[in-house]
Amino acid sequence: MALAVHTGRRMNTSRTTRWMSTGVRRGLAAVMLVAVALSTPLPAPAAPSDDSVMPVDQHTSEKGRRLAAKYTPALRELSAKVYHCMPWVEAKKNGIGFYKPKHLEGDNRYLSINLYIDQQPSPEFAAFSIEERASRMFSRYVGPMVRRMAATPGLLNDSSLDGFTVILEWLKQMPASPNARPVHETIASFLDRASAADYVAGRVPARDLASRARVLAWDGETSLGPIRLTSWEDDFVTTYKVANYQVAPGVSCP
Amino acid sequence: MRTSQLRFLIGLGALLLFAGCASSDEWQTWKEHPTHFASGDHFFFSTRNREGSNPRVTRQDIAVARDQGWWGKPVTVSQEAILER
């Protein structure tokens, strides 16, 4: 004799089975999600945070804001290319924008980029004079960065733009002790728009670029004033590859 | 309510399951160097790039390594000394 089974609403076994089945399916799905989350690398961002591009409203003149409003999308693309394609380089916060060089009179607006070059200073590099180190960094980065900045459609022909600034900063030498603060060297290279256009068009060769630029230097926080550099063609930026570096999906580097 | 409880328990079980996946060698290494995986990012990078496999370096890895290897505030000129907004 079978035991009497109360089959009221809460004892409906088929409902319970379905509930369990649904629960198990959902549980398995949760397990799969956890497994995927733990085993799949986080995707690299398609673009860096936008804090390397100075917001339009932080430009202090109408001329600067107008330029920024017009070209900010292109500047973000430039920032993303530097971020993904030159991973040993860091564009500083608000390092890209239409700034006014402090040494110039009037509201001269230069498209500026401020970069920290992450490199280990070798003893050979440290043994050079500041002019020699700066010449190497200038040749390596200033020309290529001017080309990238000037590639923005319409920019070179925009009469509101007065020129280009490339600021380069690097570690001068390894800190002498673990407690010592690292000292950086900085050069700021200013190139007026006509000179930049001549360079981009090939009318000024790389070896003459430094003589067309005004270059200011700093040792740590100490200004060294204008320095005279030599320059040459250097394809480092396009040929150097970080070992095993994997460009983020959807990003193409030249 | 019961469904959410069941899901929570299964999720917790999955976490415990994966937490127990470290080999005895890995646990030994961890015991010897308890701060080795102090950073979750470092741990993530280490587990993804196993010995013998081709390591993959993403932009995110470089940014994290740069942050972790930072030596402190450098002595350098500020951007405001060179440019005006």
C-alpha cells in the first residue's frame, strides 16, 4: 500500500523538479561566468583615459578653446595611438592641448604634447653631455611626433595654429640610493607652423630640424635655458618593439 | 529567494573550487614569499604567463608595472613652467 502523498501546491514534485532544474542551470551558468572571469584576461581599453587631452574649457582664451573644440577628437586619436603604439611612452595628464608657450608674447597657440619616456639610463647615455643626450632624444622623438600631430586633417593650414611643442622628459640616471628621488631631464622643443609644414613636406630634412626649433632644457627643476642641438634622421619610433607586446584588439599601429 | 540563495551557494562553491587550484609548488612558493602576490594585478600577470609559454605583454600590464615600479615623486620641471593654458 502506497503511502498517501499530499500533493498540494507546495508539494508538487514536478514543479520542484523544474525549480531545481532551473536552479542548477542558473548555478552552472554562474559557475561558467566565474570560470570565464577568472581565466580570461581583462581586455585592454580601446583608448586610454582621456585625461591626457586637456578639456576644451580649460584653455584660457577664445582662440585656444576654438582650436580645442575643433580638434579634440583628433587629439584623442593621437593620444590613443601614443598609448597603444608607443607603450614605453606616457602622455602626461593634460599633456596634449593647444597651449601658449610661456616664453612667447601674445596668445600664440601651439599644439603641444608632453611625454615621459620610460627608459633605463645606461652608463653610456649618462656619460654624454646634456646637449648630446638632448640631441639623441630630439632626433628620436621630436620629428616623429610633429609628423603625427600635423597629420590631423586641416591642422597645418589652420591659421589659428601658431606651431607645435614637443616636451620630452626622461630619467637622468638611476637614483643613487633607494631613498633618493629620481631626477628627470626635460627638453621642450618649439617649432613654428611654417617650419613644421616645411619638415612634414620634406622641404626641411631631419638634420636641419633642430636648427629651426627653439629648445629649452631643464635638469630636474633647474632651468638650463636655450640649448643648441644637432639632429638627424632616426627611425627608432617606428622600428622599436617592446618584447612580446600585444597590441589591443582593434588597434592598428603603423 | 531560494533561487538567489542557491545561486549564491553555487557561486561561493565555484570560488572555493578555483581557489583550491594552486599546485603544491605554487603554495610552497607563496609560503616562502608571502608578499610575492601582494598585488592582484601581479598575480593575474603571473598566472596568465606560465613558465614555458610565450609571455604576452599588454598595454595594461605595462601601465601596472610602471605604477608598481614607481620610485616616488621625481625631481622635474612642471608643465606650468613651460606652457600656459
